[in-house]
Amino acid sequence: MSLVKVGVIGIGNIGSSHVQMLNRGQIEGATLTAICSRNENRIEWVKNHTIGDIQVYKDEETFLNESEIDAILIATPHYSHPELAKKAFDKGMHVLIEKPAGVYTKNVLEMNEAAKSCGKVFGIMYNQRANPLYQKLRDLIQSGQLGDIKRTNLIITDSYRPQSYYDSSKWRATWKGEGGGVLLNQALHQLDILQWTTGYMPKRIRAVCSLGKYHNIEVEDDVTAYVEYENGATGVFITSTGEVPGTNRFEVVGDRGKVVVENEELIFYQLTQSEREFNTSFTGGFGKPEYRKINIPVKGENANHSSIIQNWIDAIIKGSPLLAPGEEGVKAVEITNAIYLSSWLNQPIELPIDVDFYYEKLQEKINHSTFEKQNVSNVTLDVTGTH
Amino acid sequence: MSLVKVGVIGIGNIGSSHVQMLNRGQIEGATLTAICSRNENRIEWVKNHTIGDIQVYKDEETFLNESEIDAILIATPHYSHPELAKKAFDKGMHVLIEKPAGVYTKNVLEMNEAAKSCGKVFGIMYNQRANPLYQKLRDLIQSGQLGDIKRTNLIITDSYRPQSYYDSSKWRATWKGEGGGVLLNQALHQLDILQWTTGYMPKRIRAVCSLGKYHNIEVEDDVTAYVEYENGATGVFITSTGEVPGTNRFEVVGDRGKVVVENEELIFYQLTQSEREFNTSFTGGFGKPEYRKINIPVKGENANHSSIIQNWIDAIIKGSPLLAPGEEGVKAVEITNAIYLSSWLNQPIELPIDVDFYYEKLQEKINHSTFEKQNVSNVTLDVTGTH
């Protein structure tokens, strides 16, 4: 295959951006062949903002059965990602899903099974994996230069959202429509970065989610989670959509130093010896291992969606390795599920979680919801500059 | 009074430093008149490292009854601070206690009652209050420039200690001898800064203390605490003596901006309008209030012990206001007690705490201790460069 025919389903904020990217030829080896949206206005928008002959569908089944696409980019609301992906795998399509992989771990795992059986190229839009800062951090950890990890601290509070963002769609920030708030939507990238750079999944999580703290929504917009790892390391993860200017800071402490990623800069404090060795051998009472403060040059531009789409197309055409395999999407989703459970039950949650139990609890949230969304504007927002 | 006759009791790491400071005339209006130590070696050290006629006592009662001092600086191990202070107040002395004010809230409150009845000048060695960075932070908050506080994040992991530190005295890092570890000793300054700069005491705390995680000790050397405030704000407090180079970073987020104190620098991100106002009035979906990044010049040198001693002497002679009134020492102690309780019971703890209950639980820790200290060197360490 030298030119992959791509279809986009879901022409909301982010889908619209992908449509333009593909249609403008910004992805080498890909062409925008078809789109699908239930919303007449969005179909009109596609007709007015694309060039060439784009097949247009209102119905998902017809789109999947009749369009001439090899590969599908799924940009619908969260809940539908696993079901749509499974249907696309059934049709033998390559699949790229927007994040999150899904809302609850149970059907994300089912999607992963379907992907495995199908054998097509399956990617997920974890575009922060294309961020050279996090790639370098991952290298430092995985190559052992940081030593055994002791502590992680990730503050991601710079995805501020005003009330009008939540009012822009009926499904947003509801248990039924989105299945969660800042965790599943804005902070999911960093939850993936947390597990991807360290290579560790938490083994236990204690968390507090504040629901509608800064906005008139029924889901969480402010979260603090405490995580514990198998090796004894601990960590804190903080996110909120109610702070300005917010913070985006990731600190990882190891036996051989510390890394801080903040303000688009990576600083590595490198010890000249293992702290654990120093601890037992030094006899002076007050003293610490020597260290160097190293600012590591990081090449390339910031992560963006086009890197992930291009990587997915390259994987289809050339067999290039995927930066963000779709199957790995479940990890951040499971972390969010554990955080929700811990907050709902007010107790520590062990991972892997009981996926059936989480599904039940989520259904309770949906079924017991009495929240009425007000002032819904049903507008599509320009995502330029967001993640 | 134009020259205050000061006595120092407890000639350990920090007491020795105070003795030299007073004896070298570094505190205006004060003279070192007497010292008291049970340890012959430390008495010898005083004789060899001071000039002039210093009264020397081995017995605490004799020291309090017979020495010709007006004011006492208490630098003994933690447990004894409240009892000694009460005895000194009984004798009509001015008192400056080393931190912590005590180990458990109950007898610290009793000490405060005694101080009130006595009416003498009562200070505590919270020398970080003399740090102009924290003074400026406090001004920004107390003057309302930061707006209502939303979140605090304080990481204080730069007081690294190797095993030989803990081996230097038998009482160190035991429930019986010290009553706690990094919280009561190294991180107490920052717990005070947390409450002093914000003006808020937590109303609820959830915490995990890891005991002997990085050292062969029976108390905690690694702590993560999640705090909630009356106004709905939340915060995280992290401390450890097992990390190098460690972090000393305090972030405070308010409705009108954010302050970060790190690397001896204060940066104020000042919004041009209230976030709460922007949230309801902005209609564009994606957008945030404008802000300015302001690096606030901070005058003066870093906090040190001499500032607090000088301030205490000035309060005695001239009636100057105390920067760190002794009565306020109870606040950080109560926060540590709540953190310990939460960790021991694995549940959230409300403040004010039940002081009798905490005392009981601490006695259990002491009575059930089976820890045997090994390799105790009984050396006095040079504290130059520590806090």
C-alpha cells in the first residue's frame, strides 16, 4: 500500500482538526477518503472546509460497510471508542483511536482482544509520547541512568477550562456522556506519560476527586492521587481544570539522581554515586553524595497530533514501530478507573482493578445521576493550542 | 534590661552552635551566662570553646535555681521542651525553645498555658520565618493579592540524612527518644511555613508515613500527606530524608494567580482578573485569564538561627514583636500528630485532633517498640549549613 485511504468518524473539536490535517496533505502516504458524522452541521462544515471528493456518511454502519477506506480515525465521544474500533477490526481496517481508549477498563480489554485477533495496525492518540522531553526522560529511566525509582510527582494543572467549554456539548463532563472529567479527558496524556516513562504501573492508589468544584458539572475537575509501586516507590498525581496559569511539572527521583521536566526543559541532577551506597558507607553524619546539574538538550518540536497520525500511517505502509500502540491505551484508563474507585469508596484500590466491579459502579453513577445540563450551546470549538 | 543573661540547656548539635553564637557576641544585648548539660564531654567542650566566665551545670534543677540567668534557650531533645519551658516560666525566665515545641500536642498546649500565666517573652526557633522569601509569600497571601487559596503543594526533600546521622545519638529517630522522624525534626520548619504563610490550618489530613524506608530506624523517613482546608482548598506535603539532591519547592495557587518559591527565588504569576469571574463570564470555550510572570526581588539573606535569637532578645529588651511566638509552635506539632494518626490508623484525621487520644497512641508506639539501635556513635555533629 502506498496511499492509505483514511476515514474520520466524529467531527467534533478534535475530529475537525484531523480532517483538515489529512485533507491538506499534511500526512504523507494518507488521503482523506470519507467522513462520518450524525450532525448535519458538521457534515456541512466538512463540505465547506475540504477539497476533493470526500465520501460523506451520516450513518456509522453504512460508513463502515460502504466507504472505500483502509483505515479509520475514531474521534467520537469517549464511550464509543472500543465498540467502533471492534467493528472496524471486524472489517479488517487499521485503527487509530482518539484518547481515551475507552471509559472503563472492561471493554477496552475487549477491544484489545479484537485488535490482537485482527492483526491490523492499531494506534492511539497519545501525542505526548512524541514529545522529545518525555522521550528523553524515558531513555534516562529505561537505561538505568536514574537508578531505581523512589518517587514521582506529576502536577498537570495547565489545561484550564472555563464553564463555556463544559457548556459546549451535552455529553461533556457527565457520567453518562463522558464517563468522567479532567482525568479521562485532559490529564489522560500525563497518566500515560507517568506509566510510559517510568515503565511502572501503580500497584495501589488512594485518591480524592472533587466533583464540580470549579464548574457546574457532575464529574471531577480537581484530583489528587497518591500512588504506590511494586518496588516501594511512591508518587503523587495532581490535576485540575480550575487553575491559571497552572503547572506542568514532572519530577522523578531515583537512586542515582533526579529529573525535573518543567517549562519545556529537562534538568537531570546526576549523582556521582548511588545514594543507597553512600547511605551505608558515609560516616560523617551530615553529608550527601555529590551531584551534577545537567540541562539536557532536547531536539525537535513539541508533540502534536500529526506526529502520531504520521507514525500510524508509516506503520501501515512501512511497518514502522508504533510510538503509541493502541493496546497500551488501557493502562491510563485503568489508572483513572482506580482513582475514581478510590475516591468513590474512600479507600485504597489495588491494581489490576476488578473490571466488572468498576463497570457496575460506573453504571450506578450514570443511573443515579440527577444532574441537568444547562445552557448547552452545542458549538464546535477550535482546539488549536490544546493537547 | 540592657544586657540579657542567657543560659543554654542541651549542648548537642544545635545547642553547641547557639553557645558559640552567644559567646562570640553575635547577638546584640545578650551574653552567655550559663550552660547545662548532663554530658561531661559536652561540658568539657564548652570550657574549651568559650571565653569568659561561664557558669556550668550538670543538673537541670540546680541550673534553673542557682544560675544567674534571665532567659533560657532550650536545646535539649524534643520531649523535654515543654517540661523545661514550664519550669523556666515558673522561675520567671524568658524562654526560647528549639523546634519542635514538643512531641505531642497535649503538653505543648500546657506549656502555652504556662507561658500565658507567666507573661515572659516566649519564642520558638522557627528560623524559616526569617527567610525573606517566605515573608514575601506571606505578604502576598495576607494582603489578598493571590486571592482565595485553591491549592498548596510543598515538597521538602532536601534535608538528606545518611545512616551515620541517625547513629550519632541513641535518642534519635526512636518513638521513645524523639517521638518521630523527618516530620518532627527536619520538615517541621516547612509545616510551620505552610500554616504561617497561608494563615490556614488544615481541617482534615490523610497521610502515609513510611517507617525506616531508607534507614535503619523505627520512625518515618518518608511522608506524603494530603490536606484539606476549611475553604475547600487542598494541598500535598511531601518530605523525605532519603533523596539527593532533593527538592525544596512551595507552590501556592489562588484565585488571582500562583506563587512558586524554589531555588531561592519567588515567582508570582499574577492574573489580570479573578479566575472565578473569568470562569462565568468568558464564552469562548477554550481560553484563560491573562497573567503576568513577576519575579519579585527579595532582599536580605537567608534565614538563620541568629535572626530568631536576636529577635527574641530584642523582644525582651525593647518589646519588639516576636517573629515566631512560642505559642505558635503548637500548630506544626499538631499537624505532625494528625499525619502520624492518619498513617497509623489508615484513615482521614480531623483537626483539631483529640490530644489525649494522640498521647495514648504515641505511648503504645513507645511501649510496643522492639527496635534496638545499633552502632550508636554518640558524636556531636557540626550543623553548619543545615536548618
